[in-house]
Amino acid sequence: MSTINLSDKEQQLLIALLEEEIPELRDEIFHTDDHEYREGLKEKEDAIKELLKRLQENTAG
């Protein structure tokens, strides 16, 4: 497992970027007809949500 050290400012920026990405992904998922591509986008969304959760927990703690 890799570790990366982020300043508070960098962490807040990363959180903001991830939060912005989720609605864009949802829109792309909604408009995609290709089942395999849609599933890949859903997996990406899940990974972003998990990463966002971990970053937010780290900020709170």
C-alpha cells in the first residue's frame, strides 16, 4: 500500500475535486447506452466515493 502526505490545503482541494466529479459521472452513467462502459463508470464512482469517505474521515480525525 502506498502512502502520500498531503497538506491540509491539498487534502481540501482533492476532496473538492472528487465531490465535483461525482455528479458528472452520474450524468455520464445516465446517458451511456453501452452496458460494459456504464458498469466501468459505476465502479469508478464507487472508488471515488470510497476515497472521498477516507479523505473526509482523515480530515475529521
